[in-house]
Amino acid sequence: MNLLLDDSRRSPSLQPLSRFHAFFEWNLGGITLLEKLERKYPGAKIFYKGPDQAFEKLIFHRYPHVLPANLETYDSIYSSDSYLPWELLGTVTSIIEDTLTLEKDWKRFRQKYKAKQSGFSIVGKEKHLYIHPQATVYPGVVFDTTHGPILIEDGAKISSFSFLEGPLFVGKNTQIDNARITGGCLIGNQCRIGGEVENSIILDYTNKHHEGFLGHSFVSTWVNLGALSTTSDLKNNYGIVKLKIGDSVVNTGTIKFGSLIGPFTKLAIGVMSNTGTVFDIASNIVESRIQGYVPAFTWIKPGGRYRLEEFLFDTKKIMARRGMNLFDFEDEYLRKLYGSFAE
């Protein structure tokens, strides 16, 4: 069987999220599309077609078993256009149900915890709460499974006075502190989450550890949202949200959408993001109010530029705190990407 991951006609709305990782690498509900295909179709050949040669080179370095697209026909094609952020936000339940189908162990994990003995509370059906035996849940936590299942992964830590509503997935070694999480959320591995989060997708290694509202948003990897940073996800006139991305304008077709936040982006304390704000890769923002499109490698405020060597130094230092490294081929790719924006 020959499967194609087609990223060649990438939507402008995916560009800020996909400068460093392709859509099939996103951890959605504990598993990436690539991992899902490898499990469903063992032995299948997987091909990739990217938006440009530089990005293809990055992917083939990461995944030597993924092949360059060189066939005329494929048994199945998986397009990045099927992964538009505002559409994914509406499929959180089905993504989690797919995880439950693929990972049979979740059924066993449900037997390990007894709410009364553990000191937390369950609203809704207890059978829809799945907690890994190596997760830690403190007394005083409330789980609400009324609207969908809740999955808490290995090593996750949920502190007291947190309210978690399903459908919800919390990834490995993620810490939830004094948080209110509602409306259908997917949270990746090794994240730190606090404050209020509603119907959002947060990928791996991202921090939103303090008070502030994140709503109907898609947050990429290695992002840090400072204390009291807040996204608006509804216009005052209830109008359709349109995203400005470079020279393109993308109509989301919905009145509820917050922000797109690209990888390695950092928002300082108290940053207020208007409805439909887009932060491209490696934006480091301090201004209190932001709207529209924030270009890649922005420093302090739109118009400023993050110095390349400082960005790479900061990135490697931050990754090392999580026991991760920036590979040489990734360093080379980011340098070329930086140069392309300078041009």
C-alpha cells in the first residue's frame, strides 16, 4: 500500500503553524497522523510532498523511512487542507474517540482510579474518565464528562482546584495547575497549563501556566504565554472571523476563533490579542495589544526583528530545559528560513 502525505498546496492559514513541523507531526490526542497510519497500515510505504525543497529536506532528515513523492498514483492521499485549525477544533471528540480505539490500554486504566478514594469528583458518567495509573490527581479536582470523555496521560499532574470538562486529552508529563479547561481541548506532552482554556489545541512543550484566557485557538510547539496574556475569540459585532496572513486573507467561516500561534513564539505578561490574531514563527511580543498578522521572527513589536543568533541561543536553552536538543539539520533549516524572511 502506498500512502501520500500531501503538503504541497498548503493553505496560508497553516503556514505559521507549519514552519517547523508538518501537519502529520502534530500530536493530536496523543498520536500523530504519521503514527496513526503506521499502526493502521503496517508495512505501507509512506510518501511526502512538501511546499518547497528546504522543508522537504527537513522532513526527510527527521523521518528517513518517509519517501519523496515520486509515484503517479497512491492508494490514499492525506492532505494538509484537511487540518485547518478552526475545523479541527470542532472534531476534538472524534479525535479522542479514535485514540481510544487505537490504544486499547485506556480501557484498563479506567479501572485503576476510584473517585471517592482519590479525593476528586466526577460530574457525568465515571466510565468516560480515563486516567493513566502513573498520572497524579490531587484532591479537589473536578472532572466533568457530561459532554465527552477525558483522557489523562502517563506522568500528568492535575493540581487541586482545577475543573476539567470533556472532551479533553491531557498529554504525557503535562502539568495542570488551578485551571478551568472547557469546550473540547487537546493538550500535548510536557505542557504547563493554568488559568482558563476553552476549545483550544495546544501542541507539545508549550506553557500557559498562569491566569489569562485562551479560547478557540491553535497553539504550536515551544510557545510561552505569559501571565494574564489573553485571546479574544469573538468580535463585538459577532462577525465572521477573517485571518490576515502576510498578503493573504483567510475566511474561517465561523464567528468563534481566537488566535493562531506559531512555534517558538513568546507573549509577555498581559499581552491582549484581538480576535483572529496570527503570530508567525518565533515572534517575541511585549506590546500590550496586538491584532492582525505578526510576521515571523518579530522582536518586541511589529516592525522589530529577532536577531538570528539570539533566537537560536534562546531556543536551544529553552529546549535543553525539557531535555531536548535542536539538531544540526534543524539549526541549518531555521537559518535558511530566517534568511528567506529577511529577503
